[in-house]
Amino acid sequence: MNLLPWFALKEVPGVGNLLFKRLIDAFQTPQQVFGADASRLARVSGISKRLAGTICAHKISDQARRSHDRALDAGVSLVPLTHGDYPKLLAAIHDPPPVLQIIGQLDPDSAMVALVGSRKATSYGLKNASGLASELAASGFTVVSGLARGIDTAAHSGALASQGRTIAVLGCGLGTIYPPENRRLAEAIARSGALISEFDYDRSPEAHHFPMRNRIISGLSLGTVVVEASLKSGSLITARCAADQNREVFAVPGHIHASQSAGTHHLIQEGAKLVASSADITEEFAAHVHTAAKSTTTPCDLSHSKPSQNTCRPDTSKFSLDHEEISVLKVLDLYPSHIDDILQTVPMGAGRLSAVLLNLELKGVVVRSPGKLFSLKEEKS
């Protein structure tokens, strides 16, 4: 299949994903779109006479050729909207990506469930994301997430730990792994599942890419599980996308005083199904798993990993701290912060900050979590 016209139509000014789908619904292929006259194009809802003229006059650019050739040269699979390997659930949303770029193997018929949540996750959230993902994957579901720090990373890792399938949807091109510390995780995902993007292979991550990425995460999935999220978390965008796409929304409850659980509690108040174990998810979609392995795991009991309600900041008066250590402690709390975020607040270089954090870890007042995350050690009152 010649996919260059797909890249060409995608770059026409004014033709976004929604209008692209309408044009394909009307003309079947981009070649036929470009072959139609302006009057026929203007009959498509949303296509003005001016835009129809722009489409008719458009020529395949060098940039479209480079984008197309770069993906193929890198060994990326290109799956257009009309191809049999394009996931049917994703094709059903109102603005699906015209072309999916894929590294690995995407099984379009597999039962997929999205697990998303906060980048600044707590140990409670990380444990539950990993546990739920592991049990879902062991039950035959494909776990979908966004390769971000925190909950996403734990979800992918949990699925891999049970030798299951997982899919990472990127907010950049497949030639750029973001965050960079997840490169090895991305390689493991590509071996057992797939990395997916709608962006050109060399496209760097940009802020507006991630809401676009989120609609694909939910669009691929039968339902979306939000494991941990503040009220401003981007994972709530994914939940809204799922609701708009008429997909199920689930949320894991947390500590009533934890800001990282305020978003999930809001979702539950709005009608999301409360998740107390993986069975709350699997029972909704059991009929969709045709080749599911019989799970030998015990359902994840979230109550065992909830943080104690009697926790507080550590008593630093027990330790001898210098002024640098004190300045770092002032910007930390019980919820993990990435070292890059700490650097933006603390006036010291990356090397020095790493050394200070190591000293605080050795003194027992700071906890290091996977992904260069740091938090204050909880101390029971």
C-alpha cells in the first residue's frame, strides 16, 4: 500500500483528524480525495469551499516524503485507518489518528485496558498500579498506558512482570523515548507488545501532544483505570476522553487527605466504578477476553497497601543537617518529586543535589523510588 498520500493529506492546512476521517469515510482513500473536484469535496460535512480548493491544489511536500521515508527506514510499521490491523475500538472514536506508527506487535483484536495516573505517585499508587497491571495481564488483557513517570511506568512494569502484553502510547515520535530514563522499559515493551505514536518519527515531545496521546490510550481500551491522580492530573483528561468515547471509567480510592487521590475520588463521585481489586475490572470485560490465561494470582487487595492514617513528616531534629540538606528537605514532602523538579526549586547543580539526596537517604529521612523520585520518609506518630 502506498502510504505517502496519507502523509500528504495529513499535512493539508485545516484538515485535522476529524475531517480526515470524514474524507476517508466519503472517498475511502487519500488518493481518491486528491482526485476529487472541489464541488464533491465540499459536500463533506465541515469541508468549506475554500478548504476544498486547498485540498485540490495541495502537492506532496518534501517534508511529507521525509516523514514517510524516515519511519520506514527505521523499521516502523505504518498502519492506516482503513487497514485490517487498525484497532476497531480506536477507529470508532470521532477523531482517530489517520496513521499509527508502531514498533513491536499490535494485536488489534486483544482486549485492552488502560491504567493511568499521577507522575508524582506515592508508594501506595505505584504498588497498586503494578499489582493491578500484573493481574490484568495474567488474565489475558493487554495493559495500555503512556510510558510517563510514576503510575504509567509501574503499570507497564507490572504487566511485563507477569509476562503479559502491554502497549505504550507516546506523546512524541517513536525515535524519541520520553522520559529518557524509560528507554530500557520501552525496549522491553516493544518485545512483548508495542510502542505506538501518531506523530512523525523524529517529532520531539511537546505539551500539546500529551492530551492528544491520552485520547488514543482511552480509545484503544475497553475501559480506563485511574490509579492515582490529583485534581489537576493529566490522567483526568484520559478519563474524560474515555467517558466521551462511551468507554468504562474506573478509579482506585486512596487516603482521604492525600492530594494525589483527590482526582480519583472526584471521578468516583462523578460515577466512575470504584476499584477494590482487579476483579472489579475483569468482571466487566470477561466476555472480551477470548484467549485469556487462567489467572493464578490472588486478586489485588488494595486495603493492604493503603498508607497509614497516622503518618507525618520525619522528625529531623534527630539528625545533624547542614544548610544544603535543610534547603532540599523544605521542598520535599511525603509524595515523590522527580529530581528534575527539585532542581528547578533548589539552587544547586545536578551533581551536588544528587550527593545531598544520597546523604539524606543514608540518614534515613529521604526515600528514593524508581525513576529518580524522592520523598520524605513517613514516620508514624
